[in-house]
Amino acid sequence: MATMGMVRACAPPAAAPSTRDAAQVKRSSSRTARVLVLGGTGRVGGSAATALSKLRPDLSILVGGRNREKGESFASKLGERSEFVQVDTRNARVLEEALQGVDLVVHTAGPFQRAEECTVLQAAISTKTAYIDVCDDTDYSWRAKGFHEQAKSAGVPAITTAGIYPGVSNVMAAELVNAARSQNDGEPERLRFFYYTAGSGGAGPTILTTSFLLLGEDVIAYNKGEEIKLKPYSGALNIDFGKGVRKKNVYLLNLPEVKSAFKILGVPTVSARFGTYPFFWNWGMQAFANFLPVEFLRDKNKVQKLVKSVDPLVRAIDVIAGERVSMRVDLDCSNGRNTVGLFTHKKLFVSVGFATAAFALAVLEGNTQPGVWFPEEPEGIAVEARKLLLERASQGTSNFVMNKPSWMVETDPKEVGLGIYV
């Protein structure tokens, strides 16, 4: 019910900045890079900080949050290079003070739905601090994109929607499209994102709030170049996520990778669907979408009260359902060729942590140009850096494949004759 990313044996040291960003990012080769994780005491931020400490134990990781006791306890577990910083993301002055001497800020303090200002991004631009966020809201992500010229002028590299989905899923889609075009496999015509999470994925209240708030948004999708609006949690499809997950029902949701992929990758038909388990959670999501007033679902305070009331039940069922997460990205081309990217992990928040950490390291290593970018933009993650990002993000996956025909990843491919599968 949550919406939200093989690592090399030893992560390489941060690459020397290229000419374009040598003077822009607050880096110093004479000291350890400092990364501030906002929302660091939460499930997403804590997982990102943990993954960063594993991938790059030389980093100084600052755990940013409001709960000092919880933050100091967590920071102590990360190691001697980590510390807690008390930060309120709603206070611009406090934010700018916290960013002094920081090389990269990782913004995980959601929910991003209904947020009207990009306070953290603005503070990052003001202090010339590199930035990424794990935003999963379409409006917020494009509001962040509106600061592109300011970030570019300030020499600040920034990536929005840099989590697992959206985030790693965007990079997977970009790689599928790039491979199709470079191999002359026909022009990409349809791109579909499919996501599955068992139960809530062990999510905290923030992620549950995100899920319910999305039910109050019309789904934006694209059909042959035309924008269309659809009802949330409608349009069910039964999708095969391969070994460990098999076939699951997924439903339309308004996710930011749809609009960014359409505009940036130039694929004319794009949509995104999400499903959960047990099956009655999907029924519940449909019931909320169909019977709760839209005004209720768009009121963050009311939704948070609803989440508080159902949270004990969610926790109880999570014990049985587990936390498995899977995402499948399908690309159909004009010549009839279909290619798939598939990512499956047993623990949602472990994978979210490594996904977010992979983006953070890509920025620290100089693979992002100044400006605000989506993950699929080559200025956000350089094309030559995508492979390493996916390797880092897929740490611990039970199934990770790219650029394969759909029948090679599905559990029960159908043979139509002469050894041909569909």
C-alpha cells in the first residue's frame, strides 16, 4: 500500500569534478564529503542513511530530524562519522544554517503531496548545496523543476523524484528507450510502469498518508501523445512480476514518472499502475477512491487521522504479508518488439535505501550537471553512469533484469509454436 531504490564490492572514491562543476558543488578534496539526510529518523531517510554508510563508509552522514533522542540513537549506530542535526524543514533560516559545510542534502521528509513550497530545494540553491529528493508527487516534482534556472545559475546540481519508484524506475525506462533507439529496434511507442508491494511494505504513517492522498488525484496518463485523465485505482491489469511474486493485479495511480517520461523520453503512450497484497487491501483502496469525498482525500489532516485509525490493522497484517517489492517497466516499439526491466527485493525499505543512496553517490561523483533534473534526463544521471547506479540500487535483489523480452522474465510464458514465446 506504499508508493515510493548487485553493488560493486567496493564503491569508488568520488570522481574529480569535471570543468562544468568544479566551482559549483561545495566539495573539498582535503576533507570527507558531508551528506545531510533530512527525515533521517524516518523509514525512508533512515534506510538511505544506512545504505550510504555501507556503500561509502568514508562519508560523514548527518541525520536530520526533529526528535533529538531518536536521532542521536540512530546516528550512533551508523558509526563515528555520523551525528544528529536538529532541523525543521519548514524553517528556511534553520535549514540554511544546517546546510553550511554540507556537500549534499537528501530530502526524504515527506509526504510531498499538498506541499506548496520547495523550501529545502530553495535553501540548497541559496547555500550552493547539491540536492536530491524522494518526491512521489507530480505537482511537487514539476514545482521543483521550476527552480531549474536558479539552480543552474547557482551551479547547484539537483535531482527530484530520486528514490525507487519514481527514481530507479525512471532510469530503467530511460535505459530501455535508449537501447531500443541505439539498436534500431523500432521507435518506442508505449511505456508502462507496474509496481507491487506486499502489505504496506513495512511503511510508516508518512508513506500510508502518501498512498491515501494519491487517491484524491486524477490519474494523468498519455495515449498516442494526448494527455488523458482517469479515475484513481481503476483500470486493473493482471501483471506477471516473475519469480517470487508471480501475477498480481495493479491499478492506475497518478505518479510523476508518467509525465516526466512522456516529456523527456518522448514516448507517446505512458501510464503507471500499482497493486498490493493481500487482495482485500486493493479492495479497500478502491473503496476509499470510490466512496470517500475527493475533498476528504485531498485534506492532509483528515487523511493523517484516517491513517492513524487503520495503522494498527496494517501493522498486524504486514507481519503475514511481508515487505516484498517489485517493479516492472515495459516498452513496446513500432516493430512489435517488447522489452522489459524487472526489479524485485524482499524488503521494500532496504531497497529504497540503496536506491536513494545510489542517486546520492552519482551526484557526489560529479555525474549531475547544475540545474534541477528528473532521473531519466542525461543531465541528471549521465548515460554512462546509469549502469553503476542500477548496480548499486539493485543490491540484494532476488530478481533484477534489464532489456529482456517479456517471456524471459515471466513465470508462465506461453509458447505459440516453433519455440516462439509471448
